[in-house]
Amino acid sequence: MITVFGEGRGFRVVWLLEEMGLPYRLRPVDLLVGVENDPVFLAINPAGFIPALQDGDVTLVESIAIMEYLMARHGPTPLAPEPRDPAFAAYQQFLHLGEAGLAASMYFVVVSRNLAPEAERRNWGARKALEVFESRLGLVTRQLASSPYLAGEAFTAADISVTYALEFAQRAGGYSLGGVEQAYVARTTGRDAYRRAMDVCQATKAWAEAAKAAAR
Ligand SMILES: N[C@@H](CCC(=O)N[C@@H](CS)C(=O)NCC(=O)O)C(=O)O
């Protein structure tokens, strides 16, 4: 049985599993309560961050690596174009840009604003992280000018990666997306598998609803 530990970026993994129709269970991890109180999870990921995956005797972390693992081990799936497919290069680029360029940058903007001591909130690192987020977002916008999805005409795991990052920026960072990105997010989140993932990820669902209410 596949077990996903933790929501947060674990939402990407749950969404992918729903798209692939694979059986799994979600094991919640509450970072706010503190992972030091969760020895079972710490045995899975001693570094204490989420998500982590357990699949039989395989354990791994990093949401994009987990997605690549699942598609390779339990595929093939059209969510991962083959290397000889013309869509492959764009797929690879945006699959990784969704985390390395977008979500990771926005994460440091969000934690600086919300968790840093008052005097350290407006720091150079957080401003630089926002600049990095915006420059990478520019590549997403350019790509969406010529195709409905990031790898071309078909939805792929790159769209799961980037959609998560864009929703994170909106919900946690209060970031206003442009019209092109908003239409894109409406397209990707309109999928049945996204809705099913939301129903499984109750903490994400509550967070999304709270962010929507706060934005009104
Ligand atoms: N690059 C990692 C980022 C993981 C990450 O930063 N997760 C956050 C929550 S979504 C977390 O656990 N933060 C607490 C920490 O890093 O100690 C991934 O994509 O899985």
C-alpha cells in the first residue's frame, strides 16, 4: 500500500495518485503541533519535513521526486511524456520549475512574512525570493500564451507541480495572479482528480476555504 505522509506539497502527490487511479492512504502530519511529537513520522523522514512517501520497502521525500518515482514505478502514464515526445523538454522544465523556481521561492516569502520575528520580516532574502518567483512566473506566462498546458496540448504532471505553486502563492502569499494564470488554474483545478484530492486532503481544503473567505 502506498502511504503519503503529510499534506502541504503532499497535495501534489495525492492529486497525481488520483489522476493515476492508484490506491493509497494519506497519513496526516501536523507541523503546527510539532513533528518532535510524531515519532512514527520522524522514523520515515528524520529531517521532519513533508511530504514523504512509503511504498512497500521504498521511502522517499521531495514532492517532485516522489511524483517522478510514482509515474516511473507505477506507470506508464500520459502525465509523463516519453523522452522522445516533443513535449518532453517543456514537461521536464516546468515539472521542476514548479518547485525549485516557484514554490520554494514563495515558501521563503511566506515564512519570512508570517513566522520570522517582527524585526526580521522585511529582509533582503525574502525580497530576492519574491523576485525569483516572479521571474520564473514570467516563463509560465510566456508558455501559456502558446498552449493550454505547460507541456503543450495535454495536461501533465508539470501542471500539477506548477498549479500547486500558483495556488500556494495566492493562498499563503496573497499573490495576485494575472488573467492568463488565473484561467490556467481554473482549467487545471476543474479536473475530477483535483476535486477528489481536495476531498482527501481535508487540511488543504480548510486552508483553501479560509484563504478564499479572507480574500472576499
Ligand atoms: N522541496 C520540498 C519542500 C518540502 C517543504 O518545505 N515542506 C514544508 C511544508 S509544505 C515543510 O515541511 N516545512 C517544514 C520544514 O521544512 O521544516 C518538496 O517539494 O517536497
